[in-house]
Amino acid sequence: MIHPGPRTADRVQSRRATLRPVAGVLPAGQTVMQAVGDLFATHGCKGGVVWLNGVTCDPIRYVLPAPSTDGLHAAWYSDTHAPAGRWTIHSATASVGLKDGAPFLHCHGIWSDGGTPQMGHLLPFDSIIATDIRVTGLGAASTWFEALPDTETAFTLFTPEGGDDGPALFARLLPGEDVVTAIETLAARHGIGNARLHAVGSIDHIHFANGQRVHCHATELRFDGATLADGTATIPIEVVDIDGLIHRGTLTRGANPVGVTLELIIEPTEDKT
């Protein structure tokens, strides 16, 4: 994937963090963005990750990855998908942070109305929670993702900001970095051998460990139970391509370059789970 701007020198950006559990009810009638922003504020957190599994929306609004047509960006978004009725999110990961001083999130997930599941990039200001639902996540008071203009890709992207001396990491992997090896190298640099890995982002032409491939430059993905054990990353993902096809598999090492960005939280663990 060829981006329009000059390459940023630092290909893996990270800030240390102290994580705390985040849990609470997202109330019916609010947008996903308002409810998640209020939840994190209640816990005194500026950033983190939240899982929206089980959230029902009416309406739900989302986009798919798409080829760029503006002659500038390497990829873009589809027109907004606006299905009728109530849709339930089966699995979704949202990075949480700030944009222009207000709460913001970046979410990829799978949802359905009881029929064929669909996957995409959730539009949190346009998706309304239909039923009270309890969710969980991880937050940090002093570390967060900030939506900032990125000269390399010409996108506005979540970038880790703030920081403290905590054991966890907020990170961004830049285009072209191999996801598995970049995470292992970053973790080793900070003395982290075992961790849970939480991320959303994109990979250019995905290679799975079983030999399957996703022949598409523009994708939207989420980590699905990814871990680091004794310094070795095992990264199952859920991903959608530009045709709306959903793929699942475990990333192979050395062959999965970041497309536009990958936002990551490394949550250290004492064991190997």
C-alpha cells in the first residue's frame, strides 16, 4: 500500500499505561459514542478499549473498507450502510480516546439482524443503543489515543498520547510493519513476555497461518483473543474485505504488513493466558 506523504521515522509509537477495569451499563436511547464516552468519564479514564459484544442498535450505521477514488488516499470507506431495524453486535472491539478534546472511538465488529452476519467499521455517532446493556473494557487515566492528522497517510488517526510508568502499553503500528514481529519486538523492548493483545486496524493482503489469504489491500480487522506467551505472539483476527466478506484466522509471522494503521493495547499478564 503506497501512501501519499513522507514516511514517519518512528514506525512503532507507544506510551506506557496503567490499566484499570471499566464496566457499566450503556443506556438505551444514547448513541454508542455518548454512552461509551460517559462510561469512561465515570471511571476517570481518557482512553482504552471496550468490547461491545451484545449491544443492540436501532439504527446501526457502518462502513466497509473501499478503494480510494480521490487520487490521494491509498484506501477509503464505502458509502454508509444503513440497514433497517434492530441489529445485535456479536463481537466488536473499540479503541477509545479523544478527538478535538471530546471522547472518540474507533470500532470494528460483526453484527446481524438475525440473518447473515455483516462486519465493518461502526459509526458511533449514528448508531443508537436500543436496549440497556452491560459492557466491559480497560481504561487508563493518564494514557489515551488522540485522533491526529497523519501526514504519511493523509488520514486522521489514533495516536498514543500521555503516559505514566505503568506496565501496559498503548501503541500504534505504522504502514508496512509486520504485525506479529512488530508486537513481539515492542513487547520485548519493554520487558513484557506474557500479555493479552487488543487491537483494531488494517492489514494489506492478509496471510493466515493455515495458508489461506485475503487478497485485498483494504481491510478492517479486530484481534480476537490474541496473546503473547513467552515473547511469542499468537494473533487470531476477524476481518472484512472490500466485498463485505468476513474472514477468520491466525496471522502468520513476517507476512502481514499494516495497511493504514493498527491501534494496540498490550495488557501484561503474570501467566500465559
